[in-house]
Amino acid sequence: MNPEQIAAYIQAGSLLLAAGGALVSDVKAMFGAAPAMTEDALNEILAGIEADAERRRALAQGDAGEAPGASATGGSSQG
Amino acid sequence: MKRFILIGLLVASAGCASLPVKQQATEKLVATERLLATAQDTERALCSPTADKSKPITHCDGSVAATVGLTDARHQATASAFAIAFTAQVKAATALRAWKAGDPPPTDVATLSADITAALTLAKQLSGSPDVQKIATTLQQAIDTVTAVLSSLGGK
């Protein structure tokens, strides 16, 4: 894959995810090639997942009538 | 913006079978996050389609909510299950960040599957409608994706 192709894939993938309407499975169908990523880059993505999940947890807790920031550990994730 | 570029690079890499294990697992965890988010958004829209998407919904006023049995109490119970599932998602992402090749699969990834299953059980208590079906299907896909994460990491 040449740099222009990589740049195009990054732009297309970023736009799709930023729009919030595409699942990764949808994106998979569009992209076939695979640049390997560094450990640091993967960890940054995982940090992004954590931040998004934290935000959604807070929203769910609000819906559930639980105190914001309360520990949602009533299920099997406890401990 | 940098994060979107990194995620874009990740999804652009999704088709390669020879990717490092951690990259495959991260890609699947991104998919799980998006599936969970879709299920949460669908349930909230079913409960109250006109509600502010960034604010808590304490009362289901949607016309479809009543017909599928999505009472305020069920919405609260489902939201509580989502809160637990997203807590598990945070833990799984944290554990995967610390994970190194050769380590056993993080236990937090395994519990994520169980917590999403709890949310799925609640969703199945609702009557059938396209939106309810979408919630259930999306949660099942999330469970399957977590299973794939574990498989990537050498687990069952």
C-alpha cells in the first residue's frame, strides 16, 4: 500500500467513525489492506474506548436513577 | 482528531489476518464499543425519541415504548445493565492496554461478555418490534465480538 492509499483509508475511516453511523464490520467491507500499528497507537485507541465507555456509563447511570459516578458493579464485573 | 486518525488507521487495517494479536483484539473491542453504543442509543430512542441525547431519560414517553412493554421501570433496569456493561468495557480496555503478547487473556474481557449477556436478558423481556429486535441482535453481536476478542488473545 502506498502512502496516498493509507492517507485515503485513514480519512475515510475517520469520517465514518466520526459520523457515528458505521460499525467496524461495515468499515471492514470497505478496507482490505492492513498497516500494522505500534503499541503506543493501540494504547491510545484503547484509551479512547475507555473515555467513550465512561461517558456512556455515566449516561446509563443517569437513566437508571443512580448517582453520577456511582460504582456500577452490580453484575459479574464486580470485584 | 488524532484519536480519529488512529481509529481510522485501525479500521483500515481490519482485513489483515496476519496482524499482531493485540491489534486484532483492539479492533474487536472497538467493534464491541460501537455495538454497545448502538444498543444503548436504540433503547433510549425507543423510550423517548425526542429526549436530549446527552441527558438522562427518566420517563419513557415514546408511543412505541408502551406497545413493546418498555415501562419506566424496565428502562431503568436496562440502563442499569448498560451501566454495568460499560463499566466492564472500561475495565476490558484498561486490561488490554496492559496486556502483552504471551500473557493469558485478561479476566476483565471475559466478564464483559457476562455483563452484556445480562443486558441482553433484559432486552428480551420486551415485546417484539423492529427496534427491540435491533437491540437484542446488536447485543448478541457484541457478545460474539467479545468472544472473538478472547479468541484473539488465546482464550476460549
